[in-house]
Amino acid sequence: MFATYLIGLREGLEATLVVSILVAFLVKSQRRDRLPQVWAGVGLAVALSVLFGWLIEYTSTSLLARSEDRELFEAITSVAAVVFVTWMIFWMRRAARTIAGELRGKLTEALAVGSLAVAGMAFLAVIREGLETALIFYSAAQGAAGDSGPLLALIGGIVTAVVLGVLLYASALRINLSKFFTWTGALLILVAAGILKYGVHDFQEAGVLPGLNDLAFDITGTLDPSTWYAALLAGMFNVTPAPTVLETIAWVAYAVPVLLLFLRPARRKPAPTATTTTVTERGADTGAEAEPASTPQRA
């Protein structure tokens, strides 16, 4: 449940920040008449994301009759979810400082075209987060089939994200978004490593990969699967007491290098010259702190 809550919180806050930037720009530009188009685009994106999630679940449970086909389908969606998680984490790390300006520029162009362009721009800004959330949630919740807990946790994470977004928009709350996305990104990498491990296991059960009975180790006597902490490790990071060799290799081969790349210090940009002034925003109009501008020195 914590893993799916984290997914809902992270993806939900990204989408909420995008929407708040669009709304704030329209309000400050005295274009409140375009707000209904923004909300229409957002609503359509949410509806299609829910439909996409239902379609994945329906395909797995109703359209695939053979267990081998279901295992293969779940394995493929798990690998796809890992790809999306990895791309999303590194994209946000790179684009967080410029996303507000890019969204304003695109919305300005959409306003010049018309209401449909505004709705389409809002739709495209949110639909990516929604589709990612549906796919990642499906892959992360596979081990809890028949349990509504992961779905409730996902909804709880999204609701929390919306509340945080509203508070940030109203300037009632200030958080360091850079640190927030760094910590949640690191946790999501571990979640993605568990999803990949689960996908490898599904490939083995489907007969695509060998070694289903070749265990890397067996610590069932030490890590009792029935205990709460074993359930927490299995649900959060898919750490199981008796994994196969290929599962273990996949988990380590993904988690270690990706974590090292993600947590390494970002390269510092060259300091501005004495004749230039720069201001870098982390997310204007969302309560995020902006870095101070550099002031040229007088001779």
C-alpha cells in the first residue's frame, strides 16, 4: 500500500503542479474565461487515464484465458512500467527548473489559437501523468490481487497531492520541491527495481526465461513471509526471502546503477558574467522557492 501511495503522491503532485501553473497564468493574465477549457482538458485526461487502467486490468483478467498468457502480459507491462518510471524520474530532475516557463509559452500560443487549443494543451499536460500512473499502479499492485488496499492507497496519494497543490497555489504552504522529488525519486527507483524483479519472475513462469526453480538464496527461516516487516519489504520493494537467480540479478543490475546516476550531484552551470543577470525558477506560482538572481558588480 505504501508503494502505491507513493506512486499516487508523486505522479499526482506532478500533475497538480502543472495544472496550478496553467491556472495561475490565466488568472494573472486576466484570462479567466479560458479556465473552463483548462478544466475540460484536465477532466478528459483523468477520464481516459481511468479508462486505460481499467482496460489493462480487463485485458489481464478477462481477455487472456491461459495463465501463461496472463503471466506474459503482466511481465510486459512490468517492464514498460519500469521504463516509464525511469524516464519520468530523470525527466523531472532535468526539467523541473524550466517547466513553468515552457508551460506558459505553450499556453500563450494556445490562447492565440482558440479554446480548443487551450483544452488540448491542458489535456496533453496531464494525460502523460495519468497514463503513467495507471500503468505503474497496475504493475506495482500485482502482488495484491483481490485486495482493494493498493487502490485505496493510490487514491489517498492522489488526494494528498491535490491538497498539497492547492495549498502551494494559495501560498499557504512552501516546500522544497527539489528535495521532495529527489527523495521520492530515489524511493520510486527501488519500487521500480521490485517491479522489474516481479516482471522477470512472470517471464520465468510464462516459460520465456529459464531458472524458475534456481534460487539465489533462501532465508525463509530468517525472514518469515507471514511477518509484517516481510510483508512491508515485499509490498514496497518486492524483496522476497527466496528469489530466483535471475530476479536477484535484475534487481541489483537496475537498482544500483540507476540510484548512483540519479543521486550523483548535478553539474553546476558556469556562473553568469558581469554583464548578464539570470533568474532560475523551480516552479513559479506553486509555492516553490526561486533562486536569487545574480546582480552585476559595479566597477
